[in-house]
Amino acid sequence: MARLLMPKATAVWLVENTTLSFEQIAEFCGLHPLEVQGIADGEVAIGIVGLDPVANGQVSMDEIERAQKDPSLHLKLLRQNIPQPLPRTKGPRYTPVSKRQDKPDAVAWLVRHHPELGDAAIARLIGTTKSTIAAVRDRTHWNSSNLKPRDPVLLGLCTQTDLNAAVARARKALGKSPEGEAPAAAPAPETPAEPTGESKDRSMLGGFDIAAFMQKSGGSSGS
């Protein structure tokens, strides 16, 4: 949707050069009617030079004259052929220059504490390159001897929410349960059944030689 360029300067010009009502000017310029009244009283937009909306092709003079005759009408903004600024597309994460030197330390921390994260996930998370990640993994980074694994959240390279989401995706891709989820409990070992009285007696008899005991006892009494 097209937007009015320099709304306050346009409102100043409309107040000075037309008989439009404050409500019409406010609606067209996206201002409050009291703000337009302040412009007319010289209390608002002091020092702002009026901008002619007819000269820059934002509205036609016929449209202004039509609205001046009927205060209930609203000015319509002309469709402009000027290219409108495109919304910023999702791209590489911007990192301030002062924090870019901390990226290898963050990579070392992620590689140590979250080995499930792939190079692509780390690159998206902190905005680094795969070559840097590979160099840190292989210890071939030019500053490898001075790298200190540090949490990228504390370094301001990513948020804790982004880190948790990246780890959860990586664990899901590997078929692991998300961190914090308790693993399934192992089945309890079966307790052997308590032997009955009969089987208990048999086991006791089975481990004791009654004939030998009676023979030994008879020999002792004979002597």
C-alpha cells in the first residue's frame, strides 16, 4: 500500500493553501485533527516548509477541489509509479563488527556441548560460515590455540530460544528425545515366585543325605 511522503510537511502545505477541514487533512496525512489544528495555530511543525502533494504527484488538484466542496469527502492518494521499498527478506543473521571475533569461540562451545548440531544449523544460528566451523572442528583454525569455548547466548550471537529450537530440531532429526524429556522406564525385573511349603521341603531334602546321616548316627551309638 502506498504511503504519503512527509506527512507533516504535506499537512503544512494543505493548511496554508487549501480550505480543507482539519479532519480531512488529518485523515489524508495520518495525523490527529488536534495536531493539524496545532499546525494551523502555529504551535506544531514550527519551521517545517510545506510540501506540495500536487507537484510530487501524490494527489490531484481536482481531487482537492472536490473535497473542498464537500467536507465529508476524503482525499484519495494517487497511485504512484515510484518503486516502493521492498521488505527485508530473511537472510544471513547480521552480527555487529565488535562481536564477529567471538564467533569461533561460540562454534567451539556448540561443537563441544551440542555435537548433534550440524554445520548448517550452527551457521544459521550464529551467522558464520561452514569453512570456519570445519576449521574449528578440525583444529585447523588460524587462532585455534587461543579459542575459548563460550556460550553464544552470553556472547549475544543468538537467543536462548533460537538455541533451544535448533537443538530440538537436531535431536528430532536424529531420532532422540528432546532434552529434558525423561527416557522410557525400563521394565522391572520379574521377582521369582515364593516356593510353596512342599517344594521347600523337597529342596531341603534334596540338599541333605538322610541315609548317610542315619548310618553315621548308628555307628556312633554302637561305639
